[in-house]
Amino acid sequence: MNIATFPVDFNKTVNEILETHTKFIRSVDVLLNLGDPESDQTPKELIYTEDKMKLFHYQPIAKKVAKVPTLIIYALVNRQYMMDIQQDRSVIKNLLELGLDLYIIDWGYPTAQDKYITLDDYIDVYIENAVDEVLKRSGAKKLNIMGVCQGGTFSAIYTALNPAKVKNLVTMVAPIDFESGAKSDNGLLFKWSKEMNVDKLVDTFGVIPGELLNGGFDLLKPFQLMLNKYLGIIDNLDDPYTAANFIRMEKWILDSPDQAGEAFRKFTKDLYQENKLIKGTLEIGDRLVDLNDITIPVLTIYGEEDHIVPAAATIPFNDYVGSDDKELVAYPVGHIGMYVSSKSQNLLAPKIAEWLKKRDK
């Protein structure tokens, strides 16, 4: 083969090498001088603690604040500050600016001593006591609940058991029908969970390591979540804003709490594997959970591209509640994109605030 048949523009090649080298040096300089990009910066006050759980009240921003307070209940498997990841992409800040009075539960980080905490404890003790504290502090007779992901499942369960305390219910990307989720094209997590030997897992670990669950989430989309995102960020690391956003998100992803074993066991067996919430056979304490007992206004929000909680697992909630005033809203985003994508930033908070304020009586 004659190498002369492959002409090379040496000047162009050298320039490209120099540009790449310069870009790399700028990227290193940006990362070294970036500091620690922080999340969870919207001002709030700690008003109640119980074991690892903390309850916060956000400082109101708007001149006119809603009469009915809203309690946000997030999932156990990730940290709630995803909703306040940074000030220019904060669902929390947007909702406050639109006049909501917000409280939020921080579940904390379970340790070995928490392995016997049950699903009943989360619903009948922690959420119940947080609700009572919000009502006492605000002077309201009822509150709104906004449940996110697994926290939306908890919120539906709590509301069905305590309809007298909840005025309006909002669920976001919340799994409700676990059988439909397993049958969905995006339901790989639901399929895996149905086959999980959860008894052996809990009996072995006691408290399920967050790193173990994180690895499972990565395997749902291994190329996108474990390779492509790092390749895609290389060309933009010399931009401080982009680099800071990337680091914030990576910190949140890796900040995965361990899971109380007994609560994890019941949630997996009763919901993922046996779909008891839809069947009406789920028991919390000595009470059956009947979604038809939810007769208050319900707003159900889901992501059309969600690979963690597929739309098929969320949509049926609208059919099983006993409410006349209920609405389904879809956004063309994934699970995390629901909070941070440009598509949802200008749509999600205004929709929730408008919907709740119409019912703020």
C-alpha cells in the first residue's frame, strides 16, 4: 500500500492537536478552581426531627402565599434535593415564587440500627407525625401532599388511610400499578424486582446498601448512564457552568442512602411482586389500603420517556381513585428530566401551582 495515496494536511492536524491540548488545560483549570457546586440552597428551617427523619419548612417568597400548606414526600432511594438541584433549575424555588407554602421530608441516611424499620413505620409514624406537625404549625385543618416517585406511592397509601387530613394530592412519576409497569417496554426495573429474592437480600445485608441499588439503576441503561454521559461531557468541561451542573448531578447520583431492610422487603414483595396496592390487599398496620377511598382532587404527573417508573405504572392511578376531580398530565421527559430538563422547567411548577391554587379554599 502506498502511503502517498492518503494525503495528510499536517498543518490542520497539528492545529487540532494544539486545540485539543489547550481545551484539556482549560478543562483542568476549570475543575481545579470550580470549588464544590452545592445543591439544596433554597432557604428553609428545620422544624421537626424523629430518628433519621427531618421535616423542613421553606421560607415563603411570594407576596401572596397559599392558605393550604403543601408537604413534599420524596422517595427513600434518593435524596430530596434533586428538586432543588441548583437555583436556576429548582422546582422548589419555582413553586415558592408561584405562592405555595412548602414543607419537605428529608428521610436521612439509615444505618444498621434501622434495619427493623417497617413500611408501616414510614406511613403510620413518620409521615403521620410530619403531617400533624405541618397542621399544627400552619394552623390549617388539612394540607396538600405532593408525592415524588416512591414518595408518591407512600402519599397515595397515606391519603387512602387518612382522607380527613389531606385536601389535595399531587403525585409525580409515582409507581402505583406494578404489574402494568412490569409489562411495559420501559419496565426493566419492575421485571427484575419481580424475580428478586428479596428475603435472602434483606436477611444477608439487614440494611440494603445504596451503592448496590445504584448499580442496578445504572444497568437499566448501561451505555447511556455509565459511558455516553462521560464521553458527552468531555467536550464541555472547559465551560464552568456546564462543569458545575455535571458535578452537582454526579454528587446527587452517588448520594444514595441505604435502605431499611424490613421496609424494603415489604415494599418489594407486596408491591413490585404482588401488586397489592392495585388489588386492594395491601395492609398497613391492621388496615387495608383501598385507593377508592381517595375522593379528594388528584393530579397525576408522569414522564413519557421514564425508564425508572414507566408511564404504564402511573397512569392507572387515575382509574383506581374514587375522586371526581382528577387529572393526568404527561411531559416528554425521563425520570430525572422531570425536575431538571428545560422542557419541564417552564411547565411543571406553573402547572402544579395553578392546579393547587384553584383548590386553595
